[in-house]
Amino acid sequence: MPTWPASIARGRRFASPHLLLLILVWHLGVSLSYSLTLPILEGEDESLHFDYVRFLIREQRLPRGSDDTGESHQPPLSYFLIALFTFWVPDQTRPELNDFWAYDTFRPGVDNKNLYLHSPAEAFPYTDTTLAVRLGRLFSTVCGLGVVIGVFATTRVAFPERPGLALGAAAFTASLPAFLASVSGISNDPLGACLGASLIYLTTRGVQHRFTLRDTWLIGVLGGLLLINKITTAFVLLPTGWALLSVQPERRPAKRHLIAASLPLIGLPLLWVMRNYLVYGQPVSAEVNKVLQFSLEAWPATAWQLWSGFERFWIHFGVGQISATPTVYLGLAGVTVMSVMGLGRWWRLASAAERKIIGLWLAYVGLAMLGMTFAAAMHRFGPLPRVFFFPVLPALAPMLVLGWLALDPQTEQHDLRNAGLIGLAMSALAGYALFGILRPAFTAPRLSPATEWPVPPFASPVQFGEAVELIGAQVEPQRVARGDEVTVTLCWRAFGPTPNQLIEFVHLIAPDQLKIGERQTYPGLGRLPSRYWSAGDRFCDVVHLRVTAWAGGPARLPVLVGFFSRGQGTLPATVNQHTLDGVSVGEVSIAAQTPPDLQMLTPWPATFGAEIELLGYQLLPPTAPDTEYQLRLFWRALSPPTLDYTVFVHWLTEPTGGLLAQSDAMPRQSLYPTSAWEVGEIVVDDHLLPLPTSSSGPTRFEIGLYDLNSGQRLPPAGGSVANLAVVLTGPTLPTLQNP
């Protein structure tokens, strides 16, 4: 059996082409899987790019800023080529916009990540707009294959004795989730990445072996095509131009090489530039100038923006609102740091020729990084690596892989093995991103008939109109503070499709009907619109409800749910044919916004059972005739109260005990029952007592707690106690009261 190094030596003759073919087949399969999983127009800015294509087909001219295509400032090459693929397909059945798209944008998960409401009509066999988008995406997929080949070829020509490095770089690119997302949608970025890969390959080969006249001519052609495809990728030409000027060309004089490169580089974009002068009076549109000026004013990027760019280089979908968990990104940051450390170790041992190649690649990556920092402030979701880093993947991918391989002391002997491990790890990452992030974000949350409800069902379902019934619900947590979230799980059963799109609402309601927590969403968190329901559909929504500021705490408030449509209003709710004013699925306790003021407290300690303590009271006299006294009681929970006790306040005359006024209510006017109290929490409880009109002399208050159902009082201890109540000294009333 041959040794491992001998196997590698023999494998250099045949491993690369066969394994490259395997990588390309893998990339084609997984990129098509990404493309088919991603609903139409859900790629990054895909709807805007698709509008450009359809404008070319419909109007047979280039769009201007006034045409409102969203990407009218872009050069036309990619859009023209995609139009050639799709001009014969109609575009008349676009999906509806999701009004609640990108709720809490940076939260990983499935809550309204879809920009559109997608219908079953988009499924195979494809027709109309769906077919046009799917066909246009095939162009991007082909460009993605070109990038993978370019990465392999560039690395192979730079390090001909290390086929494992080339295969590892190709495998890395083929499985990079964000790159797969980029080549799974319609835009001008896939072609830009393919053209950039071709330029870097020709430049690397020229630095290694000197440029031929054909090379320089091809560089000029590719550079010209790059300029009429996407302006922001023009930075790739700078290191290439430096290499052309610094490397002695092969055989022919440098002047001829310069002419060969310059003619197509200038000539191809010339018509585009002339057209812009005729339309805008300048080489590019005013929008491009505004964006550039804004980027310069906002530079440099913040640390958060750069971190966001790092995340979006590895895994992101949609317009950046679909992401992995922070733990995943921290892990990816760790392996990236390991690669940088390994590359530094390799650099110390590298030859001058190898350092020259890496120096060239670093120039490409450095310019990409610089461009991304300028563009970072333009984007709500962070900078766009697909614009800057994906065109330089033939430089970036081999350096990352080289750094990882260099961590093995016997790296050159183990290149193929270690490259295979990198390929397997990246394949696992691509699979996780597809099945763990992308697919759930767009898959309708239907439960099978055999699946048990994840929450306890109600004794009787709540029916909303003739459309849907609420089977069960759960509210967590039971206690929150301002800024916290309430998670409401709602399980529904649909009766069938509705003529209008229904909107589901979840509200946390204060006593004055103020909404201190409010969410609206299409059913299924945007993934199962009611217009596309089937009879018997079972699904559950997990709705996050953020609590806003409210000065009325503490309180226990209801969580109300329901449906409405813009055409019908609120759907009536019924249970067993009884109409409900509102459907409460639970209650949430809200802590006080500010701690109670104890400075004016009159101490009067007493305990009731082993559960509740009376700290004292404050008596606020009437502010005007014909008003009332306000008795403010200060309670504290000694242990979790077992029942919802009612507080009674009896205002009595001295010494006869005649009743002047009374107040019986659960604490805080029934807003905060004792069962909601936390141990140690101080609760301020106000009771209003009307001013007597005929009594005079000294008075007292008797205060206590009782169970409303049984009428049994909670026995007090401490202070002045009578009739199972705490006795407080009341005000002395004047002889004449409100004549």
C-alpha cells in the first residue's frame, strides 16, 4: 500500500480534474436547491433587479431615474442578458407585498422574513412571473459555476504543486452560504463576480508567467464588460492595472500590450457613458453621485457595520433580515482568526515568488474591504459583501484555505486530506443554512392532522367569523417590565380561504384602552396568508410582543387577540354561539415603572396571615369641597399569595362605629390582584372615600383582606387590631360639613 505522500504525488496527475468536477456538480445541485427554496423576488434586491429586466423587455430602452425601477442607475449588461433568456415569458402575476415584512429585523427566526405573500400558484409547473424569475435565476447559477472554476484555476496557476489548496478553495467557494444565496437570485452581482474571477485568474497567471498580448486584450475586454455590468466592481481593475504595468510582458513591447488592453476597456463602456451624458449630462446618474457623497460623509464605518458585513459574507438571505444565531457567527469568527494566524505563519516560510502572488491577492481583498467600509452607511442591514468580496473570491478563498492548511505542520503532505475536511465542513455549513435557516423562513407552518397541539387546547374553541377558530393559546412569561417581550403562542384551525387577506392582531391593553404592546401580522407570521388557506389547515403562530412604556404599573393586564381585514373590519368572535367583546388569551403582570415613594409614609406595621404585610399608610385630604379623602395603603408580599384577596376599607365614627364610607376592591382598583404579587414587592393601593356631609368628631379606619368567594377574612397580627381588621387613626371631622 503506498504511503500518503506517494499517493498524493500520484494523485496530482488525476485528482484535480475529477474532484473539481465533483465540486462543480455539488455546487450546481446545492445552488439550485437554494434557488428553488427561495421564493420568487425574495433574493437581495431581486425585485428591483427584476423590474429592470422587465422594463427592458416592455419598453425596449434603458430606464432613467424617473422610471422608478429602483436600479435605473446600473449599467445594463446583466439585465440585457437575462432579458434574452426571459423576454418570451409574461409578467402578470406578481405576489402581494407583506406589510409586516422584517419585524425585528436582526432577530434570527421566521417572524415575517418574507417580503411578499406567496401563493400556491408559484409551485411547479411554473408559469408567468414565477417562470420568468426561475429562468432568470439560471443565468446567475451559471455565473456561480464560473466563479468556482475561476477560484480553482487561479489557485492552481499560483500554486501548481499544491492541488489540494486549489480544490479546498474551490470547495470553500462552492459551499459558502452567502455566495450560494447571491447566485440563487436575479441581480448583476453573479456576472460581476464571474468577470472579477476571470480578471484575477488572468492577472495571477500573468504575474506568474508574464502577460501575452492575448492576455492583455482579454483583460481589457473583461474590464470593459465589468464596467458596463456594475460600477462598484471597478476596483478589481486597479491591482490588475498595476500588475500589467509592473510585470514585463512576453515578447512584444509593453506599448502594444497597453493598447490591446485599453481599446476594449475604454471602447465597451463608451456607448454607456455617452448615453448618460445625453440623459443626465454626466458620465453616471445623479443617484450614483449622491450615494458616493453620502458614503464619503458617513465614512468610516462603525464596528457594528463591519461586523454586520462579516456576518453577511458568511450567511445571510433575503435583504439581510434572515440570519444565523450569534453563536454561529462567533464560531465563524474564530475559524477566520485561525486562518489569519495560519497565513501569517505560512508567510514567514514562503518564497519571494509566493509572497508576490499573495501580495497581489491582498491588494484585491484590501480594496474590497475599503470599498465595503465606504458603502456600509448606505445600508440598513449592513454593508454588502456580495458587491465587494465575491468578485475577489479567487484571491480571498485560497488565502483563507491556505491559512487553515498552514496550521498543520505537515501541510503539503496532507493537502488533499485537509482540503477534503474543509470541503466537508463547508458542505455541512451550506446544509445547515439551507435546512436550518432558509427553508424555515419561507415554509408555511402547517401542522399535520396527527400532530398534537403544542399548547393545551381550550374547552371550547373561539370562532372568528366564518374563517378560523382559535384552538388554544399560551402566554409567557407571566411577568414583564418595560422593554421586555411577551411571547404569545396561538394555535388556529382554518375553515378555508378568505376573499380578503385577514390580519391577525395581538394587543396588551391598559385600563384606559391604551395599547402598551401591539403586534399585527398576516397569519403564519406572513407565511400562511388567509387567502391561500385550505379547509382544515392547522397552524400555530409564536408572536413576540414588546411592552412599551406605561406609567400605570404595577398591574395585571389582558392579552387580546383577533382578526380584521381592511375590507371587512374586525371579525366577530363567538364561543358556543355567544358573542365576545374581546378574546383574552392570558394575562401579564407589569412591574411599576418607578419605585414607590415611601417618604410620606405613616408607619403602621401589621401582617395578614403569613402572606401580606401592611407597611403603613398616607392620608390625602380633600383638595376642595364635595370631594373625597384618598387613603393610600402600602403593602408588601411576604410569600406568594395563594388567593386573589379583596381589600376592604371601612371609615367609621368614634366611638360608636357608625359607617361613614367604605371601599371594597382588589388592589389598585382590581388592576393588580394579590396572586400576581412577587415576594418583597411593595404595592401602592389607593382608595377614595367620599367626604361625609353630616358627621363630625374623631374617626377611624378598619382595613383588612378577605376572600371574595368564601367571605373569610385573612387574620391580621400586629398594630391595633379589631374585627379581624387593622385599625388606623382617621381624621377628625369638623362640626360643619359641606352645608
